Amino acid sequence: MPVNLSVKNAPDEVVRRLKARAARHHRSLQGELMAILEAAVSDESPFLTPREALQQVRTAGLSTPATSARLIRASRDARDRRRR
């Protein structure tokens, strides 16, 4: 059974920023708040902690932006060769 929740005394600046965020996502304020709540309690967080991001970088063998650029370029070149 759905439950109504309310936020009391929300600062004007927070409300303004939430409305702007809702507009960017083409949602109502209520829809944006629901999306934020759902993301906050989901098991699969779309965001990595800094430690998790660093672990992924190390696992991929990346060390500098130049390294990642070379890997991306090689991947794109291989894809282009397959298309020909």
C-alpha cells in the first residue's frame, strides 16, 4: 500500500534546484523526488565510490589519460576494420 511522505521546511534554494533538476529530466517535481528516492534505495548504485573507480582503472590497466586514449583509439580502429 503506497504511503504519502512529506518534507517540511525545505529551503527555497533546495526547492529551486530540485525544480531545475526535474525540468532537465522532463519530470514533475514529484516524479523527480520519486526517482531520487528509488535511486537512493536501489541495490545497484549507478555511481561508483572513488575506491571502486580506482579499482576499475587499475583492473583495466590504465595509468594516464594518454593510455586510455590509446585504448579507445585501438578499439575504434578495430571496429572500423571489421566494418570494411
